[in-house]
Amino acid sequence: MVLADYRPGHVFDDHAFEITAAEAKAYADAVGDSSPGASDGKVPPMLLIAAGLSRVIEALKLGGGTIHASQEVIFVRPVRPGEKIVARTTLRGNSVRRGSRFATVETEFLAGGRRVASSVSLVIVPE
């Protein structure tokens, strides 16, 4: 299936992943994140969101030209490296305007069955 085949309300397969301490440090170093959360052994919050969204983009096989246009996030608690995260994503919007598909996805991030973060992302894909 391609993105055009999905309707709003579709729940995608869950994605389970872990972020290692080395990945967290590399991300923090790359983006210059010296916040207390990044420097005291926690996963930088935006790395969690980026990791989840990248898995959605990969699962949908969205190719070149995909633009991550906007992001809203809520963080409930920090995530520790090595903690198992499950990302549960629902398609909230899927429309075409002027030759581009606008898809809004909402992702809930769970650890131990409890929400640690959530995000709403808008991606724009050339048709």
C-alpha cells in the first residue's frame, strides 16, 4: 500500500525500539544539546520523537522529497538509554493539495505500557 491508500483513523503497526547511550550521546553532540537531560544519561527528547517518526516514514516507504513540515510534542517523562519504547501511530489527516500529499500522523510513545511522550507530525510528500 502507498500513503494514498490509507484513510484517516488508520492505526499503523506498532514499532518497538531502543535508543542506546552511544546513540543518545552522538545525537546530543551532533545538535549541540547540552541540556541537563542530555548530559545526565537520559535520551534527548527530540531524539525519541525523531526515532519514532523515521520509523513511520520508513514503514510508509516515503521516498525522496518528503518534507517534515511541523511537529507538536508532549513529554511526560524522560527516557533512559536501553529502555524499550513502543511507538503507536495513527493517521489523522491525508489530503492532496497542488500536487503534494499532506499527511498528519499522531504517535504515542510507550515504555512499560505507559505513555512517555506523544507527537503530531505533518509530512508533505510529492505525488
